[in-house]
Amino acid sequence: MAAAAACSGVWCLWSAKLVALHQRGRGQVGACGTLARAYCRIESSAKGGRVHESSASGAGFGAGAVVGAGGGAGARPLYGTGNGGPLGRAARAGFKIPTPSCEGFIRAPLSSGAGPETRRIVARAGDGQGDENDSMTTTTTNKSSVAEELVEFLNGACTPFHAVHEAKVRLKEAGYEQLSEREAWPLKPGGKYYFTRNHSTIVAFAIGMRYEAGNGFYAIGCHTDSPCPKLKPITKISKAGFLEVGVQMYGGGLWYTWFDRDLTVAGRVFVQRGEKISHELVRVPRPILKVPSLAIHLNRTVNEGFKFNLQTNFVPILATALKDEANKLVTVPDSSSESAAGSNGTVKQSVADGAHHPLLLQVLAEELNCQPKDILNFELDVIDTQPSVIGGALKEFIFSGRLDNLCSSFCALKALIDATSGNSLDEEVGVRMISLFDHEEIGSASAQGAGSPVFIDTLQRVTTQFSAADSKGVFEQGVQKSFLVSADMAHSLHPNYMDKHDDNHQPQIHKGLVIKHNCNQKYATNSATALIFREIGARHNIPTQEFVVRNDMACGSTIGPIVASGTGIRTVDVGAPQLSMHSIREMCGTDDVGYTYQHFKAFFEEFSELDGKISADV
């Protein structure tokens, strides 16, 4: 859809200068989020400059910028396809942008589920001084505002690295201070903090004003990772005149859903920037990969059962060798040359040294505004280019990848931020906390997974900071006063496969969080922890549901038993119901997103008071 809106019904391109008043994620990732989150002012440009998106140094997504008629280094036209600045994202999503000579409206496309909600932006030619109408104002009549925020989060959090970045941006905006595990922590009552590990796990916590060493931690644990193909260390494959990219399968995905999708890559890259090595996030906004299925004419029995070999049949196509050769897009430097080897202490080994198709590196280099030889290493996921949306005839569903488990992660993040704003910590005796772990989908056994010491390390460091030098046992006391909500998505009853659920345990969409039970401790819930969590919801008329797997089926698991067994902290396993778990496109209900947020927020605000009334060890 065109990026310029009509004035008096005529589409036109307009001259404008974008002045960012609130730009998310400046720096390594650049501006990210939707137009509705980027508060901006549009002024007329006296010199007829053109709006471009520019991949500035260190930017994975370019920030919206204005350049003159001559353009600029690394700049690409924003109209229609741009994914960098707020206007570029709006154009891709189908938003209409007003001309500077009239007052216009940004109308959400039908697929966004915005319904009657209208986001209004005023653009005027003239004095350029701006007024309160120059910034975007939003009037919301849609009851699913939390769901809409989740959709925005999902569209930014395309990999665990990006999910952590999105969380960091929101925490910083809420006044949280970043800590480093490599340094001492200057903590104080009422302080709000966060830190990351590997930039794929993030822990955030807020200390109550009345906290003392030995008091409890009230935590929600989720995970940032989802099943997806990941690029191999050596991806270069050439067969039958095609350039292909070698991938390995992460987690237990429904891999057949990835066939015939418009795919791209995203993740983190280490880039040589002068004498420094920069850790940067990247996302190629356009579809560059495809895993084509075999025509039914060559596989007549495919509808009797789709069987494929992940090694030989699941190899994404990047380009044809014919077009790659004809366009001569890339020249790979000799790794022994001065240009590739570098000087002044730069790293000599580059991924451009034959492990990957030069074309792939060129595409990445264009997004990063660097040379292919400067790309030293990367971790890239294959992702879907189709954005997350609110859908269904009644706009009651979210259609998206990575709902498992970014839905829980976002709701926990938002609940923590809102439950620690203003003076909400004044009477708090404990510590409110979230831990968003990486690697849950593959067992959590990593330095940044739930099986690592990252969770218990946090409790230990906070307790120690507030402990007297001669105090003993206060950490152990605090652990026993703590509580963990292990939040991971749950299986909703499927109308076409109803026999897959126990007759008495059939969670449904729009009916609240599901409390998960398993007597073999695949889930960490027990009667006491379930009672506490259920009671918190009941106080606010928030519904809950119960789930136990059928006796003739295997049960999945979560971070709950891992953290509970490693720390001794009381734990309840819960999750919002969803369909199509581990598909490239999952779905859940908008109401359950709201219920999840409300329940988590109430947990943070009321657990201290409720916990004193329920105890098994007296």
C-alpha cells in the first residue's frame, strides 16, 4: 500500500521533515515498535526533502530520517516497503499518512483488529513551532488495548534477542535502572532494576520500601524463545542452480507449517566497527527465503500424510545461481588480504571467508550499514515476515508466531511495570520480580536458561545487599517466603480434536488462565500454590481454569519444576489457552491476554497480604 495519504481523495507524495519526539530503541536496534507508539511531529519541508529510512551505524532497523534530494549513504526510500522508521512501518502495515496541508487520520487496516479505534495525527504546514495537537493522540474504545500492545510487542520481538531489547526499552521508560552482573549492585529500597544475560534472558525486579533481608520475592517466570529454524555455522549450499541456506531445527516445531511461507532472517551480529567489535541486532524486513513444497503432481499421496526429511527437504532457497551471477552483487575479499585481515588490532577472521553465500552477507551488510567483511559472526533465526494481527470475524483472536511464550512474557513485563509505578512500592515488604529465560524449548540447560543459577543468583545478591554482616540464614528464610508463577501457554480445547483433552479438564479460549496440574511433577503446581493463585483471581472476578493431561498421553513441562527443584521456591504453573502451539502461526484469545495481565498485576500487588493467611508448614 502506498505510504502517502490522499488529501481531497487524491494520493500524493509529500515533502516532510520527521522530528522524533519519542523514538523507541535508539542505537543498536534503531526505532522499533508501531506508529502508534512513536510520538512524532510532521512539519513541512521548505526544500522538498524526501523521507527515507536510513540504516545508521549500529542500527538493525533504521530510524526514520529526512535527507535532501541527493539522498544519503545507506538510505533507501521509505515509501511502500520501508521497515525502519515509524512511517516506514506504517506504510507496510497499510496506514494512511496525511499530507502536510491537511489534517489527516491514520486508519488501522482491517486485519489489525483496531475496530472503532482511530489514531489521529495532525500535520500542518506553517510555523513549525508545534502544539499539543502535533503529537499523536489516541482515543481508545476497544476493550482489547492490552492485546493491541501485545501485538506491537510481538511484531518487534522476532527473536529472543529482540524480545529482550523490547523489554529493555519498556523498562527504561518506566524508570528501571540497568545493572551488570560483572559489577556491584548499588541497590536501595524502592529501587527498580534489570539486567540481561547473553541479551536473550532478562531479569527485572523492584524492591519494596519496607523490604528487609529475609523477606520474600514474588516472581513470574516465562521464556523468550520459540521453535524455529536457525542458521548453521556454515550455511552455503548450492544445488540444481539454486543458492540455499543450511538450517538446523530449534525445539519441537510444527515444521510442516513453515513450507511455502515468506521467510526472512533476524538475530544478532558481531560487527567490526573500527577497532571495536559491536554487538548489534538485525532483521531483514523483506522476504528473502522460501521452503517450497513439492507439487502434488509429483507426490500424489501427499494428502494421505505429509512426510518430509528435515535434512534434505527443509532447505530454504535464497536465490538462483543464474541471477546471483548476473547481478554480481558481492565480491568476497581474500581473507589473507589487508582489507579482510584488518589492522590496528581488528579481528582477522570474518564470516565472509566462504562459510556463507556472499549474497546473504550482502543483504545483512545493507541492513547493518557495513561491509560484508566486517561481519565477524552471527546467530540468526529464520522468521515469518507476516506480522502479528488481531483477527477473527469479531476481532477476538491474535494470530501470530511466538505466542508461546511471548504472550506470557509481555503480560508479566507489563504487570510488573504497572504494579511498580507511582507509590505502589511504599508498603511493599518483598521484591516484585520477573525472569524471562532463554532456551526453555530445549530443556533450559544453558548459562541463560532456567536451569542456570541466574534466578537464584538474583535472590542471593539482593538479599546479601540488605543483610547485616553477621546475619545467618536470612537468604534461606527469604527463599521460603518467596513464590514463583511459572507462566507458559496452555492447550485450549480444539473443536476439531476434542478427544485430545480429558473430559473434565478442557480449558477454553476467553475463560482465563489455566492452572496446570501433573502428579508426576511435569508441572510444579500443588494444592497450596493453586489455591493462592486462584484466590488472587477470585478477589477480582478473574476466571481461572484447570488442566491435567490425559492418562494415555505424554505431558509436556515448563520452567516451573526446574526452578522449583533448584531453589525450593513454592511454584504454580499457569498459562493462557491457545491453539496451534509451536506452529509458525499460533492463535489465542484477546480476552485471555487481558485476564493474564490483570491476574499477574494482582499477584504482585496482593501476594504479600494473602501469603500470611495460607501456610502448610505450621
